[in-house]
Amino acid sequence: MTAPVSETALAHEDPLFASLPGDIDVSFEFFPPKSEAMAQTLRNSVEALAPLGPRFVSVTYGAGGSTRERTHAEVVRIQNEAGIPAAAHLTCVAATRDEVDDVARHYWEAGVRHIVALRGDPPTGETRYSQHPGGYANAADLIGGLRRIADFEISVAAYPEVHPDSPHAEADLANLKAKFDAGATRAITQYIFDPECFFRFREQAEAAGLGGEIVPGIMPVMSFAAVQRMSGLCGTAIPEWMAGLFEGLDERPEARQLVSATIAAELCRRLYAGGVRQFHFYTLNRAELSYAICHMLGLRPKGLQ
Ligand code: FAD
């Protein structure tokens, strides 16, 4: 049987990953470990990814500030032991302004200069976010507080598919603008699977006069069921073809990993073709997938380039 012309043309185009110069900046996100075994996994992952020279790594903050100490410990440890600039995520949830300010001051005193400033999600058991009495109202308000404490570098969250609490895309963009105006220098997006969705968002942000850097968040899929659950909550669309690709792989972790790397690498390649040079990886504390994708994008351990 003869293949359709378009299919043949696609298959004969240049190899997707040939000769990429690795002219990209990457950052890696981790979550604070809950056990000694998980702490070891995290240490191994940081060690594996460090040679790629990330411009920063970041550590998340558990719902309701539940990981305050563990986030602090990991951020400081990574910065001191691995020598990578580390950013601490910080939210407004379930804390007064004074309490949040104290956490930020401790970071500054420990040498941490970068905060990912977030409103946060409602604490477990609550469905809607409500401002803590005496707390910061939202991320933009938190940025104002951080600016009064010290000259932090500040990253924030952005939502190409619109935050579920937002009435519409314009309001969400206006909120992002308020965060840049308050002092953020970079927005990291909720994870996306469709490059066009990122390009549209970037265009809308430019048209709305947003000047800051917007970095796509890349989620290499570890568990498709978990990603489906998360996407239901955060509003990221999962393309139908992706469900088809993960079908039947629940009991085949190695095959799943290969499929996952292929999908994420293609997404990054298409983003790269559209001019994207910064990528933020949600590593889920595992190095290999993110490492493989960076490698395919041409990134090599520093000193080997
Ligand atoms: P904001 O920017 O404050 O706003 C959220 C929504 O509310 C927006 O849609 C906005 O339009 C609307 N809004 C805000 N203020 C107003 C207002 N005054 N009037 C009307 N609407 C308003 N969560 C954690 O708990 N810990 C983490 O470590 C963490 N890290 C994250 C990292 C990244 C890169 C991303 C993308 C998300 C992260 N989250 C984290 C999730 C985040 O906390 C949630 O998405 C949360 O619901 C919104 O936080 P935000 O900072 O985007 O909020």
C-alpha cells in the first residue's frame, strides 16, 4: 500500500532532534520529600541534573504551608550542597502576613534570593480559596509584601488554559499583568501538552503589554492516571491522542517512560521551533525523563559542550 503524500513528506523531513545547539535555559522543580528514602531519591535526582547547569531549581510548598520546614531545608540544602541557585515556592494559604513575612526573611538570611510567589490552593477539605484573616489576598499582594522585605527575584504562576477561578482569559491575563507590575520577573506556566496553546497565550500576553518572561511548564508523564486527575483540577487539556498512546501501559513502566519521553521531547521541540528557549520541568523528583528531554534538545553537561 502506498502511504499518503503528506505522511511521506513528514517522515522524510529532517530528523527532529538533529544538530540542536543546546542554546536553552532550563529549570527543574522538585517537591519536599516525606521520608528518608524519598530524600535520597531527591538528592540523587539533583545530583544527576546539576551537570546540565540549570539556571535555578525550585522546591514546592505543600498545601496550607504543610511543608514549611521541609521546603526550607531542601532549598537551603540544594543551594549549599549542590551549588545551584534555588528558589522557594511560598503561598498565602492559612497564614498571616507576619507569618509569611517571617518565612521569607528566613530565606533571605539563609542566602536564598529567589521566591516563586503563589496564592496557593484551598486547604484540604475546602473547595474555594478564601483569604486568611490577616493574610495576603493573592499572589500579587504577596509580591508586594516580599518587595518590602528584600530585593528577591520573583517568579509567579501563569495559566495558558486559564485558571479555574478566573471568570475569563482577559481577567486571568490582567491578574498576570498585576503580578508583573508588582515586581515579578518571570511567569512559569501550568503544564501544557499543546504547543499551540502556549503560543496563543504568549501572543495574548504580548498584545496585553506584558513585558516579563513566560516559561512553559513541562510535565513528563510518570503516571497517566495521576496526570488525568491533576488535569481535571487545574484545567490542562489532555489531547485524545495522548490517552491512546498510554493505553495498556499501566503495568509497563519502562515502555511508559519511553512513550512519555517521546511525547514531552516532541512538545519541547515544537516549542523550540516556535522560538522558546526557556523550559521549566516538573520533575516529580525523578531525573531521567527530564534529563533525556534536555539531552535531545542538545543540552550537555557543562564542560562537555
Ligand atoms: P493568583 O495569581 O493570586 O490568582 C489565582 C486566580 O485567582 C487567577 O485566576 C486570578 O485571575 C484570580 N484572582 C486573583 N486575585 C483576584 C482578585 N482580586 N479578584 C478576582 N480574581 C482574582 N500551589 C501550592 O500550594 N504550592 C506550590 O508550591 C505551587 N507551585 C506552583 C508552581 C507553578 C509554576 C504553578 C503554575 C502553580 C503552582 N501551585 C502551587 C498552584 C497554585 O497555588 C494554584 O494554581 C492557585 O490556585 C493559584 O495560585 P496563583 O499564584 O496563580 O494565584
